[in-house]
Amino acid sequence: MAESESGQERTEEASAKRLSEARERGEVPRSRELGTMLLLMAATGVLWASADSLLGPIRDAMRADFDVTRALRLSDVELTLVLREALLATLLALAPFMAVSAVASVVGSIALGGWNFSVEAAGFKWNRIDPIAGIGRMFSVKSAMELVKATVKFLLLLGIATAMLWHDAPVLYQLASMPLDAAIGMTATLCFKAFLVVAGGTVLIAVVDVPFQLWDYGRNLRMTRQELREEARESDGSPEVKGRIRSLQQELARRRMMEEVPKADVVVTNPEHYAVALRFDPETMSAPRLVAKGADEIALRIRAVAKDAGVTILEAPPLARAVYHSTKLNHEIPAGLYLAVAQVLAYVFQLRRRPVGGAAPTPPRDLTIPPELQF
């Protein structure tokens, strides 16, 4: 199990941020065996698909090169022209093969890990030319693993090639005695077979190497729990700072709420534990709205602000609890409380309209609260 410098085991999977930073450094999973497999498979496919168009020009070039007159052999200029034409014809015949092979080599290199360009990886680093560091890399565990992989791959492909040659040895012995056209065709068949067999061997190697490269890449980027916590703290901020910001936000919200208390029509209390401030404007509101609410200390502050502003304060514990628990700030009260709140507002409006020195109206009692809104 890999360990960090602090001695903690790297048991956690790499976070998205760590993976992104690794890609910026040019660290992405790669599999050379996958690239080799795709290259050989593509080359085999091209040989199979373009055998006729590929063999014809090569056969004609070979026939022309072998059928050279004595005068032509003695002329450097004409011989050079013949060789150039033969070389050009061969290159044109091989062009599709080379083009597909070039594309396959590029695709194979980015098939695992995707396309990634890193300026940091392309930059010059002294440790790359440090001989001591180079010797250390030569005798590292990773180098030993690569040596084992290369040896196994070599032995596997050698065994496959040897078995194929052993099987086709009689045909190889007969090539020298065959006519030219037949020899070229048989050679092409053997080459195609060799490509196909070797490509099949690389498939087996790639099937093993790709999962290993993904596992090794993930293992090298694993993190300790402490690293995860530190990364979360850097990304989201420390708990102390977040708590302070949350506290400031709550204080600002309370200040804005307290500014709405003087505009309320009535403050209904528990009388001490809860306080809710209600406002109703028939011209702009379809139902009474909760403009402030609070419990304990905040309830006391709401009562004090309401008293200083001359807002009516009414003790109605069941209604205060029902509004506090069922209604969000700056939202209309539920329909189940319409009757009770209407009685309270009627009382408030009577207080406002009573003549100077007149008797005060009787506060509402036994307000009806639906069972589902009783708290």
C-alpha cells in the first residue's frame, strides 16, 4: 500500500481536482501495447483490403528491375532514372499502407487517456538530464516491471513467430524455385499471415496491459484522508470562515426582517417564546403575509421593535405557534389560518378606528386552529 510523506496510507481515490492537475502536468494513462496492437491491426487490414493494388506495382517494378539490358547497366543516367521510377512506383503503392499506419499510430497513442497537451510537461526540467536521477530510474521498481513486461512480450511474440515459421517452413523453402508472380503472391500471403498472427499476439498483451495501466495510474494518484480534507478546505474555505460568513448573512437577514416589523399590522406572540409579525394590504395582497418571525431572543426583539413603532401586540399562543411553524418568511399564511387571522386583523382595525377616549374592543379569544396546523 502506497504511503505519503506523512506516513498515512493512500487509501482514497483521486479527487476530480487531483485528476485535473495531473492532466495539466501531462500525466495521463497510456498503453504502448494498445498503440502497437492498433498499428498492427490497421496494417493487417490495409494489406488484406489492398492486396491486388499493392502487389501489382511492386511486381511490375521488380520485373522491370530484373530485366535490365547490358547497355542500361553501363549507363549511370538511365540506370538512375529506372531506379527512381521503380522507387516512386513502390512508394505510391505503399502510400495507403503508410498513411493508415500513421493514423493508427496517432490514434493508438491517445486511445487511452485521450488527447492532452501540457505546457508544463513540454518544458525543460533539469532532473531529466540528471545522471544520478537517471540511474535511479534505471534501477527502480517501475523499470523492473517494464523489463519483465518487455521480456514476457518478447517471449510471447517470439513463440508465435517461431510456431508460424515452423509451420510454413516448407513453403519458404519453395519460394526460390517458384516463378516470380507466384513467389510474390506467396510472399504477400506469408506477410499477411505474419501480420495477422503477430497482431493477434499483441491483442492478448493489450488486454492485460490496458487494465494494468489504468490501475497503476489510479494507484499513483491516490490520496490520504488528510489530503482530501485539506483539498476540501482549500476549495470550500475553512469551517471557521464559512461559519463566520453564515453568521454575517443571518445577521443581515435579521436586520432586514426587523426593518419590516414597524410596517406590520399586528405582532402575535406566544407570549414570550414565539413572535410573528403579519401585514395585510387589500390592494396588493390576496392574503395576509408573514413579514417577521422569531423565537426566544429574536421574539423579544420583534416585540420591542413593535412596541417602539406602535404596532399592536396580541397574545395568541396557538396562532403564534401555527404561523411560526407553517409559514415561511415573506410568504402568505396558509388557507387554514385565514379565519383566525381575519379575527385578529378585525380587532386591530377596530382599535385603529375607535374614537379618542372610546372603549377598546374585546381581543379575540378561542381562535380556531385546524388540527394539521396545531403545534
